[in-house]
Amino acid sequence: MPNDKNVPMKKETSIFAPAAETAFYYYEKTQNHIKKMIAENYEIGQKLPSIIELSQQLDLSPNTIRKAFHNLAKEGYLAFSRGRYGGTFVIDIPETDEQTFKWLAVNPKYAEVYKN
């Protein structure tokens, strides 16, 4: 019988992964990962890696990265520019959950509005 400790299991493919994590499409998971990456590592105005670079780093299809980028642009976090100095740039930093919870703890009357 094989040793279960040596069997690597990917979190998203594990049958024991939380349902909240497995219910998302890859582009949604990627979008959340990029939001977290922006919040932790980037400033407003900084250029993100290209779609090809990110797809190689994250081992995902460039189309998945492209869809996540476009959704983040719709949400107002990213902007695209073309040309010699073009690329994908951060135009807003996503709030972390901790910042949101601190704000709601001080302003509980807005909790219902914030949920929607």
C-alpha cells in the first residue's frame, strides 16, 4: 500500500478542498490571485508582467490570464495601453479583507450596503 504522505495533491483538485474554492472557474481563481498579488506587491502606476509571462509563471493558458485582466479592468483595478511603452498598469489597489472588516467594525450600519 503506498504511503499517503508522499502523494502530492493539488488543492483545487483535492476531493477534500472546500466547496467555496472549487466552485470558481480558472479565470475567477486567477482574477482573485492577481488581485492579491496587486495588493501585496504593486503600487498605483506600476506595470504588471505581460499576459505571456504570467501564463508561464502560473502555468495557465494566456486566454485565462487575458480574461482575468479584462475583468479586473472592468472592476477598475487595471488599465491597458498600447505602443512602445504600453502594457497593463495598476490604477487602483484592491482592499484586503482585513481592511474591509476593520472599516465595517467601526461602521456597522454600512455592513448591509457593503454586502451588496
